Amino acid sequence: MDPVDALNEIAYLLERERANEFKTKAFRTAAATLAAIPIDERAAQVESGTLKKTKGIGSTSYEVIVEALNGSVPSYLAEARERTAAPLASDNDVILPLLRGDLHTHSDWSDGTTSIELMVSTAKWLGREYLALTDHSPRLKIANGLTAERLRKQLAIVADINKGSTDFRLLSGIEVDILDDGALDQTDAMLDRLDIVVASVHSKLKMEASEMTDRMLAAVADTHTNVLGHATGRLVEGSRGTRPSSSFDAKAVFAACAANDVAVEINSRPERRDPPGPLIDLALAAGCLFSIDSDAHAPGHLGLLDFGAARAQAHGIPADRIVTTWPVDRLLDWAKG
């Protein structure tokens, strides 16, 4: 098999397992390093010993490359495939097969780990029909949020990727920070140009409930907002530790989402599981639409949609109320409506 494909698949499976980021980065780096070497020179560089000494290719990656060049499935990849063969979530036969896209993903333009192009190629490999690129907005400096100027440059790349594509669409977007007063952290002119706007709270999560409610209501009422991202901001596991849900009047916020045709995100990240189950039920009763999203920060995270789909199925959400089951034309009509 192609050794670059083998290295990237290993990285994907490790990311899907939420393995140590340094381990996955090593395989991504090796794949990029090898991809820069002409195909017809790779075997010769192995034979001469040059490849083994090449910066960016470690000992394990080198073994993977040699096995792949010799015509076999590398043992490291075979073990990773076997280890990850089981489904991520059970009871997932209804919603998961209907998912067409993902409206919340990140690239290395903000705090994602890989290029836009690699996120796109992985989404295609997984059979997605569309993917929204939603890197962070300026205020989130810790995540290298995009200024209007950087976002404008990113839009040109999105347009280039979509040229000539008939079976996949990269949607322009942003995960825009909801500011303290409920305003969105990007200019109206730039928000007007985007296909998808995910609005999320990232700061002052311990704000008083009444103030947080007003803040979220203002964001939901903004005509640019399409999706309310990870509504409570909670963390239930993972390397960042745990964090309680923020306090707000969920009934009022979800009623506003329904009235303004804003989808409530079911965030598929296992460390978030946001919203909590009772709030999913409340949003369903309020008549809300939903968006099952990966919140992917690496290609392997795109596979985490399994978890969100399982939660939606467990709570009995009808498929037609989930915007990420819709064809892209219908989705875009809704988003601009």
C-alpha cells in the first residue's frame, strides 16, 4: 500500500481514539515528509539509508514505510485497525447512516492540528457530502482566532477547494465567540459572506444565570447565527479536566432557538456530551432543530459523529429535525433563510 496513506490512516485511528497528540503528530509529520519525496525515489532512499536519517521520520514511522513499500500492510496499522474495529457507540443504526455532513470543524488556521486540505480529504474518505470549516473568531486569542483579514484569505482557499467539485462541498464558516453582551465576535460584513455561523460561549462561563440567559438570547436573535454551539460549555472528562455546566434559563433559550430557526448543536466530543440529556429533551419539546457536529480539531475527530448520532437516537430526535441529515442545497437554503 502507499506508505503515505498508511501513515495518515494510523494518525486518523489514533486521533479517533483520542490518543496522545504528540504520537499522532509524529505520524502526520512523517506522512508530510514522505509525501514531499518523489514516489520513484523512496525505495532508493530506503536502500541507501538516506530515508532513515531524514528529519521528520522516526523509527516507528520508518518501519511502517518499509513494510508498505515491500507490499504488505504495516503491522502497526494492522494492530490499530484491529484495536479500533468495534463501533464507537452502540444502538446507532437509525441516525448515523443518515448523516451527510458536519457543521463544526477546525483546521490549523486556528487551534486544529492539520491543514484544511487534510480535513477535507478525510471527510471525503468518510463519505461526507459537506463539511463546514468553522475556525475560531478573533477574541479567542489562545486558539489563534481569525481576524477579518485572515478569514477573508481563508475564504479564497475554500473557494479554490470547491472549484470543479461535484460530489463534495466545503462550506465557509466560523465558530464565533458570543461576547459578554451577546454580540458576535466578527464583523457583520464578514458574517454575511459565510455559509454557516456557529455561535458559542467560551468565556465567563460562571456568569450569573440571568446575565448568561440574556447573553445567549441576544446571540440566538442575531440573524447571522445558524447553530448554538456546545450550549452549556461543560467538560465531563479528558485532559482538560472537568467543568460544570453554565447556568441559564434553558427553556427560554431553546424557545428562542426554535423561534429564530437556530439549530441546537449536539456536540459529539466525548469530553463535552453537550447538551446534557435533560436539555436535549427540553430542546426537542421546544421544537428546536438540531445539528450533530464533531467539533473536530484533527481528521480523526471527524469520526466522533458516532457519539452524537447515538445520543440523538437515544433521545428519539426525528431525523428530519437534524439539519446535518439534509442535502446541502436544503441546508444552505435554511442557513440563509
